[in-house]
Amino acid sequence: TSQEAFIDVDDDNIRDDGSGGEPFEIFNDDDGDSTYDMANGVWDADKTIFKDTRMLITGTPAFIAFNQNSGLTIGDATSMTFKILVADTNLNHLKGGTTIAITHSGGGTLVGNTTYTFPDLFTFGPKEISVTLDDSDPDDNTGPSPKGPEAFSITVKVKWNGTDFENSISGSID
């Protein structure tokens, strides 16, 4: 009563024949008719019984990347959004339980979600997190005692299998 076994390359739970831009997914032709057969609702003694198993093989955090470079300056009374990508060497999501913590020191105020725990899910691609650094003291470089630009740094720490991996970016905010 089961359909013929196939390799679900695109994980859509449907056997694709390669038409319409989908990948061609090979199948086990149990009856030798060169045609993929769906379940027919009756007992078939010659059908292969199969079960899909999905695995995401992921490694250590190899990418903790910012969309900006160190040494940048954020102007007075403005803000800047930082996009951060975290992934393994193949740009896969990290394993469930891996945590990300984003911290800030120096000038400005960091706004946004600064923590994340990877769920135990089958997900492709890197994790992207956005945080914004706001000028917490606008117009501080005017008046009788101007302060001038303040240094800042943003650090991303990824805890994976009990080991910390990190990357930082620094600059100044006026």
C-alpha cells in the first residue's frame, strides 16, 4: 500500500520528475515498469517499505560576520544597523542548543535582540541577526564642553559544544 521509495532531494515530500524546474528525484522501481507508482491502497508483496530520515550535518561556527568593517564612524544623532551572519563552514544553521550573545561597550546604545538559541530544527542557511547602535547622547559635541566621538565595540559570542567563538567590530560614534 505504500508508494515506491524515492530520494527527496528538495525536501518537499513529493517525488519530482524533473519537469517544471524541479530536480529529478530517483526512485526504486519496484515493479520494473519505469514509471513511478504512488500508493494504490491494496497489499503489494513486492513494494519496498521506506521511511525518510532528515539529517543536517553541521560543524563548528566558522562564520561570525558583520556587514560593516571596523573603523567606521557613526554620525551625531544617527544610528547604524549591523547585520550579523552566523554559520558553519558550509553556511548551515548550527546545531540545536548553540547560543549567540551580542554585547556592546563604549558609546551609543545597542538596540535589538541580542541573544538567540538555535532550535533543534532542519533549517538551511546561516542565521542572520540585526542590531542597531543608536547615538545615546546626540548633540554632545556642541556647547561649552564638547565631548567629541566615543569609541564603541560590538562583540558576538557563539557558544557551541561548550566552546566560545567570537568576532568583534569597533568604531566611533559622535
